[in-house]
Amino acid sequence: MERADGNLRSNLAERARGVGSLRDFLELLEEHGQAVRWSDRVMPEPDLRNIAVAASRDVNNAPAIIFDNIAGYPGKRTVVGVHGSWDNIALLLGQPKGTTIREMFFDIAGRWGDASAQISRVSEGQAPVHECRHEENINLYDILPVYRINEYDGGFYLAKASVASRDPLEPDDFGKQNVGIYRLQIQGPDRFSLMTIPAHDMGRQILAAEREGVPLKVAVMLGNHPGVALFAATPIGYDESEYAYASAMMGAPIRLTSSGNGIDILADSEIVIEAELVLGERVFEGPFGEFPGSYSGVRRAPVFKVTAVSHRQNPIFENIYIGRGWTEHDTLIGLHTSAPIYAQLRQTFPEVTAVNALYQHGLTGIIAVKNRMAGFAKSVALRALGTPHGLMYLKNLIMVDADIDPFDLNQVMWALSTRTRADDIIVLPNMAMVPIDPAAVTPGKGHHLIIDATSYLPPDPVGEAHLVSPPTGPEIEELGKRIRQMQRGDVR
Amino acid sequence: MTPAQCPRCGSDGSTADFRGVDDGETVWTIWRCNDCCFSWRDSEPASAIDRKLRAGEFALDISDPGRFPVVLQPSNFQK
């Protein structure tokens, strides 16, 4: 862990606010030993996958890896693992390496609604993303050093693309622009399929465009501002701009420009692919090794035709390893799955003290709550299932008391062991569920499980046994830090 | 270039989408099946692209396309 004195913290925070692009962030990561260059010649398969998997085993400290010598892709670069460890996430948030997940959770939760967006515009002629432009004879394989992410994927995927689009029915509404991460499978030199579901903003827009027979144009951004990559995956309300949200959450300005097809895009991204939905066409898509650690099936998915590609000079193609966890996907979205659920719950239940939805995009979540009365936590759990993310992702919910740190699984297991009765479990059958849940009998439909591991309270007739109360609080935390410093030899 | 057989569905109809070239020499070719949309690079490990060695559960029979779920059922637009 880096020495977290006041000067270091303020320097790190200022440095993070100054990050305006992927390149800026890679520079910051390299300064802290959190990005390495892999210049030995590698084959696209299986080398890139193997190296990415080996790195992601170190969830706390793995560096981003930049490849610049890939067989068959002379002069091209790709990077994986940019958000692949908690230390990289900490640096992005302006925190020192070694910051705990709990500290980062409360950092993010504290930023919610507490800052205003700083969006500036850059003309297309001044935007780095438009330095090089292709409008004819486009071959995505000639621009992107792609590789098969998991061995039995159905093709070559862009798995860390932020896709921007305007509402096809209200194209002038800035707030109804959607920016989301969707998996894209290359389907020939200038086509790609996009996987989504009706509940996602992109799904709604595709359905609307096809229902009304109007064009749906998209801009696929690759190698993006790391804050947008972090926050564009966060479920927020449909009318909220992800750009404004990301800027506010980062406390940093974000520069936008226009894509050639009229969509607001990040001015400093590495690559943007402009495309248009092919109305009514579906192509075979998948399988794809997804975040639950299993392959999705083969489906017939919407397809887009590429109309132009812009990129920076000597662009860096950013991709992700995703599959059986932990992977970069988990560190990329874990905290920012948890924080919105926390903020949304606290609007009705300020008794909620923390939310840990790190596990497989929230397929399992742990919520800590100050229990007001017997059974109260169960109502809080039901409210969580009504949040935008909870609706389809919160499959297993464990409710714990506020004296349990939901990020400390030993404490969670203690609560399960000592505070759960067999009839404290609720199964809500046949509800909406994310289709790629591998345990589903019918994809898209499933059971939610609530385990109430909170303590007994009146009017429950059986009170809890008297608890041991070990010392806790800031004094103990300081002592813990001192012990770790002594162990490292920082103090004697 | 002779079309390659699809490692996934066995179709003989495929298209070469791109060749990777180092120092003037082709080091691999990316192929795409015209029938099942599978894409592969001919330099990949045999376990992924040799139809005989690929795991059986990842073979694909597309003789009945209707059995594959459609993502966002397209509506019958008239415009």
C-alpha cells in the first residue's frame, strides 16, 4: 500500500481529476506501476487471452497490459485490464493503491448527487478522435487488433465498447441519449451484431426504431475516458445523461464532440465506429463467455452496418477479459452496481448503511440495514428488487444488520450462521431475470431469493442472546493501520 | 483462396474477411461462415477451429433456424 498521507491523497485526487482520456490514465497507471508493456511477439489466440487471465487472478493489484507486438497486426496496439484491479480503480478515483473496497464504495456513494457536470464541446476538426477517418472500403479487422476472448465464443467481440445513440423518436433530447456497454460481435468487414434486452435503453431504442420504421444511428466508442467506462455501465434513469453523470461522479470535465452521424461522442476516445441499425434483420450471435462464468447461447440478434470509422493516430484498441470471475468485468462494474442501489434505497429507507453487489453484476447482493422492527429488512429487500438494477439482476439478496460490514464476507457468514432461521427465507417465484443467468430454467424468468440474516427484534418473542461486543470504531481502525505499517517497516 | 469449411456448423460456404500480414507474409486469415456467422482465424489452436477436436456442445446445427431465440422480436413496420 502507498503511504496515504494528506499530500499524497490531495495529489492523487488532483491527478485523477486531470485524466481526460485513456492515454492520460495509462500514463498515471504506469507512474504507479499499474500498467506494463508487453513487447514480446504474441499470437492473437491464445496468447492475449492467456495473459489477460493470468493478470486478472490478482484482483487487488493487477496492472493494465499494453500489447504492441501482435502477429499479423504490425504497428497496432491493444490494452486489457485497464479497470482490472482494485488498485487501478482506486487510482482512477484519486485514492492511493491499497484503498479498501469499502472505502471506495463510500467514496462513490458520497459523490452521488453531490456534484455538477462539466461538459465542454470541441469542434469535430479539433477532436483527437477524428484525427484519422475512413468512410469507404471499411474493414474493421484492418483497424482493430481483435482476438477471440474465450475459446468457444462465436466470433471476435468488442467487449468494452461504449455505444452512444440518440432516441430515434426524440433525437434532439440530450438527456435521452443513451451510452451503454453492450457486447458487439463483428459480422464481416463492416457489420456487427449487438446484444441487448428490452429492459436496456438500447433495447428500447431498437424496438422503437423498428416499430416506427425510422433510422437508428449509433456511435461505438472504444478506448474511452476511464471514468465514462466506469459510470456508463451504471444503471441510471432513462432520462439521465451518462456523460453528465460520469462528469459529476468524476468531479472532472468531459469533452464531447459530434460523430460524423450526429451523435455526441467523447472527443478524446481512441476509436469511434459510426453505424446504422439494419431494420428488421437478425443474425446468429454468440455464444459468448459472459460474466456469470458461462457461455450465453446462440441467438439471433440485431445487426448494424458500419458507415464510417474515426480514430486517433496510432490508436490503442481497448478490450476486456470477461468470463469466469474474477475478471476485469467484476472490478469495472462491481462498485458502480452497488452504489446506485444504495442511493436509490436510501431515498425511501435511510436505514440502509451499505450495499455490496459485487458478485456477478449483483446476482448476489448483501445489504446492511438498521433494523427498525422485526421483519423490517424483508421490506427493504423487496424495495431493492424494485430498483432499476434489482429488477432483473438481484437474484439472491442477503440482508444483514448495520453492525455487519457487507464487504467482509466473514462477518456476513457470521450473520448467516447466527441470525438466520429457516423461515427467514423468502422465494419470489417466476419473476423477471436477466436472461444469461445460467441457473435459469427459462432464460429471462426466474426466482428471487431473500435471506433475512438480521437479528431478532420485538415483537418477535425470542430475543437475541447477549452479544459479545468487541471494541470497534476509529480507534481500532487506527490501531490496525499502525500494525500494518509496523509489518511493512514504515514505523517502528 | 479455397473457402474453408466452418469448424462449427460444417458448411462449405465461407468468406475470407481479412489477412494478417507481417513483412509481406500472410500469417493468418480470418474466415466467416456464410451460414452460421461463426468467425475464426486459421492460426487458432486446433481445439477451437478443428471440427473434429472442438467440444461437441459447441457444434451448431442451423437446419431449423426457428429454434434459436430472437433478440427483440422485430415488429412488422409498414413505413
